[in-house]
Amino acid sequence: MIKSHAPYNPLYNKVIYLVRDPRDVMASYHAFASKLGWYHGSLGVMIRDREFGIEAWCAHAQSWLTQTRPSVSFSVVRYEDLLADPAAVLRHVYDLLGFAIEEDVIQMAVQAGSFSVMKENEAFCAEKNLTLPKGFTFVRKGGSSHKDAMTAEHTDYINRVAGDTMKVFGYTV
């Protein structure tokens, strides 16, 4: 199994494409990059940035949607569905991979991957990680953050640029 943020790769025969509402991606990515100190522009500037912004998100998604061969097992998992019912999504992923997993194992995995446990693990590891800035957190809110972070202008721009791709994944524009 390979976890990747890379664009389409013809070497993969089974793909589970985890997608998140790009408005939330932009808000989260900006917070992440800003905290690490490798992006210094505003959220509005980042959204329009060709390398980091919504056009890059569209290019990535379109690479998988348009270039994946019909012989490849390609399934989409939405982050929002994972948050809403992690056990059902986990069962679905294991089914796609051809594994029958017992319900108690699914429930243990859901608990181990819960937002509260991830925050605890991150806090524990942060004490020992000297490479990250003091107070850095990767696990932030665990849900939708674009409504709090974006102006209507930001949202309108994303909807205009990415609307067609968003609809493919079931996101409303």
C-alpha cells in the first residue's frame, strides 16, 4: 500500500482516491503551510497561486479522473463521508481490497483513528519532535473549516475554477 499526494501514476492497479472539499483543502493547506513557515501569502493569494492553489487541486484531481485506465480499480472516498461514518467507509475500503475484517477490529481502528486520539498522539509526539516549530499542530479541527476562514469572494473563485470537478465528487457549488 502506498499513500501518495502525487498526480496520476500509471503503475497503480488499485487506487482509492481520498478527496476532500477543495474549499476546506485550501483553508487547511494554507493554515498548515503558514504554520510551517513555507508559505507567507494570505489565503486569498494562495487560492490563486498556480503551484499551491485551486488550479493545482483541479489538475491533480483531473489527472486521476481522466488518465486512469479502465482496467484499474479506481474508487473514490470522500473525507466528509469518512468523518460522518468512519466504520462504514473503513469496511468499504477493506472490501475493495478484498479483506474480510471482523467488526470488533473495525471498531478498534475507528477508535484509534478518532480525532481525540489523534490529538493526544500528536501532543505526545510533539514533545519529542525537535524539527517542527513549537506549538505546531497538524490535527486542527477535524471537519469543515472553509466557512470560517474564507470570504465569499474566495469561495466564489474556487467554485468558479473548480466547480465542474467538485460536482464529479458530489460537492455542491
